Amino acid sequence: MDLTVSDLAVIDEKLSQRHIDLDPGGYFIIYLNREEGLICAKHYTNVIDDRGLAVDPETGQVIPARGKVERTHTTVFSGRTAKELCIRIFEETQPCPVTQLDHAAYLGREFIRAEIALVTGQEYVQD
């Protein structure tokens, strides 16, 4: 079976709709700094409540998945490539801010997408 780019997009869109358990280690907002040629990832801490929702550890408020949220990040990681960024987060930072393997795999995929967008000039929107 020969898959097209369109076929792959349909598969990815469907998989993006699945339930995921949130990482108690926190979450990342990924963006590009085109002037400096960097992939950046702001890390935010959270607590997962008994309903599985991410909660701001300072306020106790649920962190919405959509929309603008005013929070202060704990760290900004950056790298010129996805690999460099992964090494900074997963190998050089102790303790590692990522505590779940599925979250690590997701970040790796997103960093590759961000790297491709940085190199090609395409827009990057985090999934």
C-alpha cells in the first residue's frame, strides 16, 4: 500500500484526538525563534488532580487546554536542532522535567516538526 502525504495527515489527525494522560512533570509550549535560528520550549510545572486534569500548583486552578493562560514558565530550553534540544532536556537537565515516556515521544515528534519548519520557513503550530 502506497501512502500519500494526505493519507498520513488523516492518520495523524485521528491519533491527535485520542485521550492522553498528562505528565505530572509539567508541559511545554514550543515555538520558533527565527532571528536566532532556535527551537524553543518553555516548561511549565503542574499538578495532576484526581480527575486527571492539570492544575496550577500555585493557584489550584485547572489549566485549560485551549485559550490563553497567564502563567510563568519555570525554564526555557532551546536548541538549533531537535536532537540538541532533546539532549538539553532529557540528558543534561536533572531531574528531567519529563516523567512519562509518551510525553517524551510526543516532544521528540514536535521538535522534529519545529526543526523542519525552521529550516523550510514554514509556519509551526504545536499539535
